Amino acid sequence: MKPRMKAKIIVAMTLLGLLGFSGTATADDSGFYLYGAAGTSIAKMDQGAIDSGYANTNGIASVSSSVSDGPSAYLLQFGYQFNTKSAMEIGYGGFGDLKYTLNAPTLVHESEKLKVFDVVYAATLPLSNGFALTSRAGLADVQSSGNGAIRDFGGHAIRITGGLGVKYNFNENFSVRADWNIYNAPPAAKIDGSAAEMFTLGVGYKF
């Protein structure tokens, strides 16, 4: 795992502990909820690794290429809130197509897609006026698939995942949440830095 990735996961899980176990929690806010969100991401294909692989395979000195960055992202979660401070969630999310284009010595297009299925513990620290800080940590099945003239593969791996957010409760049923989540890609994926970060804004409804 990259040092940058380790630092972010450690921060997320430390804050998880602070949010989940500080103060007094009450059980009068329990119940099931749904949360859906969309946004953008920090994720792109590993341009250097793909360049080197193509050059070595074809016996050429160098290539010219480009990659796209910041594809769209989405997240759907179903959870059970135990009390005002803790919950468990299962979720599904994904990233828009990551794109790689080999410009020379020939024109070749590649794409890669990441999707995740996760199970996490979600902690909440209520503030005032309906605002709260949130944190998530657990496991995610991160899956990759891609196609193109250079590579065609698929793979998945179980990874630690974590995230932080800010939540605003309009009332006991409706809320909005802004989140940052990070997912470590499986070995088969060609992701720059081996991690993809997701930034979303979503709406929650508690039954």
C-alpha cells in the first residue's frame, strides 16, 4: 500500500474512533435508511506503466499518450442506524470510465471501469443546528474491468476502505451528506497510485 494511501486510511479510522465512541449515544434514533449520491473523483489510469508495457511488448523506444482524469462517481447505500452515533451500511458504487489514449506510434484507445461493493461501520458526531461529522471504515470488494487493443482484463480484491463526511439533517427523516471515500484498486487494475478517491453529495432518507 502506498504511503499516501496508508496515511489517509489511518486518518479516517482514527477519526472513526473519535466519532464513534466520544460522548453519549442514545437509541431513540434507530432505524433503516437509504442514501444515494453522485459526484466526481480523483482517479486515472497509470499512464507510465501502460506506456512501458506497450513499448516493451512492441520493441520501441518511446510512445506518446494521454489519460483522462476525474471521472464521475456514484454511491448507493442501505444502512441500519443503531443510535445517534453508530450505524452499519452496505453499499454499491462506481466510477465513470477511465480513459487512456496512445497517440503514437499508432492511435489506440483503452478504458477501465471500477465498481465497489462495501460493508462499513459508520460513525456520526452530532454538532449543532442539524449538522454532524461522519466517518466510515470497513471492507470493500473493489472490481475492475477494461477493454481495448492493448489490454483486456478483469479482476477484484477485498480492500480496506474508509471515508469522512459532513451531514445536515433537515428533520428526522431527510438529510444531505457530502463525503470523501477512498478505495484501493485490485492488482489487475492499472490505476495511478493504486487508489481511487470519490467525492460525492447525496440525499438520505430514514424510514
